[in-house]
Amino acid sequence: MRNLLVFLHLAAAIFWIGGMAFMMLALRQPAQALLQPPARLALMSEVLGRFFAVVAASIVVLLATGVWLLMQAPAGAVPPGWHAMAGLGLLMVALFGHIRFASYPKLKRAVAAQDWPAGGLQIGRITLLAKINLGLGWLAIAAVMLWR
């Protein structure tokens, strides 16, 4: 059972962090280079909407498996890296919540209204927060792997 939960925990983290890496490193720059703001912002709005559904599912899996795995560890035997990973993970969830429920709806409204400067502002905010979240994700991985 434990191995299955660790697998699910890792798979959810890989989907979330891998998706952010794909967006930042593979999709964003070619979209900027090849597409005008109307097409680029509409594309990013649609891609983000689909990606956010995967992230939400990943968060549910990460929280459920993470809590279960923490509760199964003997009292006082949880490595400091686990605590760091949990704290960083909760910060990542909070940042995702802000992106999903504050910035993303503003992006959707800007695209619907064809307000490209407002849409550009929101995609810039989303990008900044996603870069921070990507960095936090790598820190969480480093903490759990290196801080025992």
C-alpha cells in the first residue's frame, strides 16, 4: 500500500511540476515569437484552463497521499526534508489558488473582451507566479531528497 501511495504522490508531483516546466520552457517562448497577442492570449487561456484541471487533481492526490504517508511515519522519525516539502507544497497550493481564482479569471475576461493589454498583464502575473511555483517545486524535491 505504501509503495502505491508513494507512486501516486510522485506521479501527481511530476504532472504538476512537469506541466509548469513545459509551459515555461517549451510553449511560452514559441507562442510569443509566432503568435500575435489575440491568438497567443486565447491559446494560453485555453491551455491554462485544461492544465489547471490536471493541477487541481494533482493537488488532491498530493494532499491525500502526503497526509497519509506522514501519519504512517513513527512519531519523531519524520525527516526535516519531509516537513520542508510539506510547507513548500502548501505554499505552492496557495500560489496556485491565487493564480487559478484571481489572475486566471481576469485573463479569461480580458480575452473575452478582446482587451489585449489587460490580458498581457494577467499572463505576465501568471507567468511570474508559475515561475515561483516551479522553483518552489524543485526546492521541495531537493528538500525531501537531500535533507534527511
